[in-house]
Amino acid sequence: MWRHAVRSVCIGTKMPRPPGAPEKPLGVLSYTLTKAVSAHVHEAHVDHAQKAAAKGELILGSVAWEGDSALLIFSSEDSADRFAANDPLLRQGLARVEVQEWPAPLAQELLAGGGGV
């Protein structure tokens, strides 16, 4: 698996699914860089992210202001796991990562074209 990985999972018995919420929650992947990233690895990481977005798996992502961390939102926890397993940053051991479920009914409604709040 990945170096420096943290895994968090919401278990249904601990956190019940709200009425009308989707069966699968979104996936949230957060990075913290642990080493300098070469231009080549950065380009490979961006290419990997663009491919995930083109497949509809990566919904939203951005680097934090400081530039040493990032947050990416995926269509499912499984897609976040797949992304992390093949991400050049992680394969090179350049970042710590945490993947979590995010049972966000409002976000799901907005993504489905609903009005939200």
C-alpha cells in the first residue's frame, strides 16, 4: 500500500445514513507533502488528476494556500482509494495521505443538480 497513509472509515452502525442520502458517500483525500516534489513528478500527478476528473471520479481538488497540502473530493471512497494507489506523489513516498468517507447529503444533492440550501 502507500507509504505514510492514514485510513479513516465511517461505519454505518456508528454513523447512520440520513434519510435520502446516497448509498455510497463521497471520498475525501487529503495530502501533506513530506519531501520536495520534482517538476516531473508534479506533472505526472496533475496528469493523473486530470484523468480521474475526465472519468468523473475527481469532483474537486485544490492545493492549500501554503502549497504543502491539498484536499481532493471524489465521487466515492473507492475512487479516492484507486487514485491514491496510483498517484505518483504517493508511489514516490513524497506525501502523507488520508482517505475518508464523507456522507454529505447536501453535497450529493448539489452534484445531482439540486438546489441545496
